[in-house]
Amino acid sequence: MLKSKHDRAVTLSKTKKKGREHKELIVNSIREAVVNYNSIYAFSFENMRNLKFKEFRYQLKPTSRFFLGSNKVMQVALGRSVADEIRPGLYKVSKVKYYVVFLRLLLLV
């Protein structure tokens, strides 16, 4: 029996998926930042659009860099095992699971 043309699922959004290139760009920028910054903090934040968090980011903007990404992308960037890590002991940070991950890299001068 023929498939009906009316039976197809149609998405109403016109947004395009970011794809593999975007994820690779995030991974490369995190790896560059890990080399350039001294310390790293991973934490989750419930509502990233509220005023308190925006003020927090604004205060730390000159000395730090925030990354927002999924757990899997962060794990690939930081290294999943000892063989994959960029710095010694960095793979331990990627083992921590968060719903939303902000990676704060801090440059101490």
C-alpha cells in the first residue's frame, strides 16, 4: 500500500541544527582556554537568565571565561580518561555530571 503524503511529520520551527562543526568549535575553544588559564571550576546554575547570574558573569568577565555546553561535549573537551586529558588530573572534572554545565576558567595574574 502507498504511503500517504499527509502522514509526514512537519516541523514548524525554522531553526537549523548546530551540527558537528559547532561542537568541534566548542571543544577546540575549551581546550585552548584550558591551556591559557590556571584554574577550572565546573558548576551548574538553575536559571542562567536571571539578573544575579548576569551580574556574576559581568564581574568575572575580565579574568575568566565561561563555557556552556552539554555533558558529552565537556567530557570530550576535557578528556574522558588519562590518555585523553590535556593537563594532569583534568579528566576527573569531566566525570562530574551536571544538567547544565558552566566551565569557568580563571586566569590569576
